[in-house]
Amino acid sequence: MRKKVFIFVLSAILGLLTIPFLVHAEFYKWTDDEGNIHFTDEYSNIPEKYLPVTETQRFPKESSLPSIKEDSTPALAPKNLEPAAEETPRIFSGVISSVDGGLRTIVVTGEGKDMIFSVSEDTKTKTDSGVNVPFTELKNGMSVSVEYIKKGDDVYPLSIKISAMQKGFGKIQREKQEEQRKKKEKASKK
């Protein structure tokens, strides 16, 4: 039984591998008494007793394989499929370096990069001790941990936890920002 399966699989693989070389060619297929399927492109290779049951097949002149286009979409796939949200929330810790009240965004600097978060009304903003903090009270220099999820390239904050700041930290941060602002002004004047 294994031998039959092996011969069948081998015949099928060899048959498929020869397809590119047989374009526009004719080939023959027959099944022997033991149920094994055979292929050949030489009519003379077919045993005489199987000639009546041999199928003759031709490859079409033009390939019937569909062409693959870059923008092709399967017929049943929705056109505007949004990427699934990552299941596991992430945490980004750092210091608020910018607050935009009009857009309700904060920029958090930490871990060697800046991240921008759009803070919705639903975003929970609390201190370490659990006190709710309104968006209007978020200030530059505050140490925060933002729990967020990603949907594609978009970032959605779930909660913002404001950590107790070290004494004088806000002053140091403001001095650095002022220094950076002055450098930008000098550069723009040149």
C-alpha cells in the first residue's frame, strides 16, 4: 500500500514539475490495475492494454492561471479592513514634554523616544494615589506611565498614571526646554 502511495505522489510531483516545460504540449494519463496513476508525454510509453483508457490532455496556449495584481482584493474581503487591535496593552513611561489643549494631545519623552498620545474624554488620568486628574491639569515635566494599545499605526491611550515627581525635577525640565527653545530661535534667525 505504501508503495502505491509513494508511486502516486512521486508521479504527481514529477507531473507538476514538468508542467512548465510542457506548455503547448500533449501528455497522456492512465490508471493501472492497481489504481496507480501514470503520466507520460510519449504515446509509445503507454502499455498496450491501457491504451483504451488513456486520457489525452493538452496545455492551453495561454495560461489559465489568474494574474496577480498588486492591488487585487479577494471578492469576499471587505474593502476597508482595519488592522486588529493588539490584545495586550503596553506601557510607555516618561515625562510630559508638550501638552496641546486644543488637540487634547500630550507628547511623552522617555525610553529614548517621544510618543504622541491623543487623550480622549474616556482616558483615565490618575495619580499614584488614585486621584482623578483632568486633562487641563497635565503639565510639562510630569512623570507619567501611559497604558495604551495599538491599532495599525494608531496609538490609543487607555490610562495615564501620574507619578510623584522628584523635588526640583519640573524646574530642571523647564530649564532644558527653555534652552532648546533658544537654540531653535537662533537657528531660525540664521
